[in-house]
Amino acid sequence: MSVILLTISALVIALDGDSDNPSGGYKWTYMIGCLLTLLASLIYSLQLSLMQYSFENIIKRETFCVVLEMQIYTSLVASCVSVIGLFASGEWKMLRMEMEEFHKGQVSYVLTLVGTAFSWQLGSVAALALIFLVTSLFSNLISNLSFIVTPVAALVVFDDKLTVGKIVAMLFAIPGVGFYMYKNHLDGLEVQRARKTQG
């Protein structure tokens, strides 16, 4: 039930009319982009499950060093693919212009990129640690908490609009998280009862 509610919450955010919709010939490209984003989300969830499978059945070592190694290797592969894509597409030629046109200045542009990279690495290590310590489903659940936290933070920090789509997404995400926590609580009680009957 919690997975269904969180999926609906993600779909509502994706279909929220607050984003700028392109007109004319770009509508088809926009739809392909939306579908590819949804596919990327599904692949990310599959990746979390595959990492949990790797920890339990392939690596079979329970140390935090394993978590860091997993993050280093996946980040190294992702960085190589990104750099190859950057040069193959020719977009590297536009980096200087993009930096110069950044509204807060070139230093802010570089700091934004470095800060984003650093925070993504922290988030990825935290997601892997949650898979290692709990389950991939719990890690994905914590990632989906952003559907609740992000709109509120954007409202407070950036004076962002709280649209109907964002409110609906939050209303689906809150019970989704609640159902998962309640099911986890029931599973814990069941384990405790089983230990008492064995002991």
C-alpha cells in the first residue's frame, strides 16, 4: 500500500502544471523527456534492490568500508560516462558561456556545482548505508520523503508557490510513509513474539 501511495505521489509531482510546458514542435520532445525521467526513476529503484542483493549474496562482508567502496566504484563509472557524454555531445564548448551567464556570477556557479556534487555523494552514501543497515525499500522510502520535505522547504526558503499538485503529492506521501512505518512496527512485534515463543 505504501509503495502505491508513494508512486501516486511521484506521478502527481511529475504531472504538476507548475512547470513550464513547451509549445509547438517541442511538445513531443517534452513527453519523451518525461517518459525517460520516469524510466530513470524505475531504474534507480531497481539499482537499490540490486545493491541490496549484492550486499547479501555476492559481497557477503558487513563493513561500512564495503559501502564506501560500492559508492566509489559506481561514482567512478558514472563520472566517466558523464565526461564521455559531455565531450561526445559537444556541450563542453558551452560551459564557459553558461558560467559567464550565471546570474549570481562565476564563483557562485562553480560553488553551486561543487556543492551539488558533494551533496549528491553524501546522499548516495546515506542511501547505500540504509540499504546495508535496513533494506532497499526503506532507502527508497527515505528518498521519497523529499515529496513531503522539498515543497515545504522551497516554500520557506525560496518563497515558492505551494500548488495543488504539490499539496496532493504530499497528501499521498504522508500516509505512504505512515503505512510503511506501521508495517515495519508490526513486523518487529512479530519477530519479538517469535523470539519469546522460542526462548
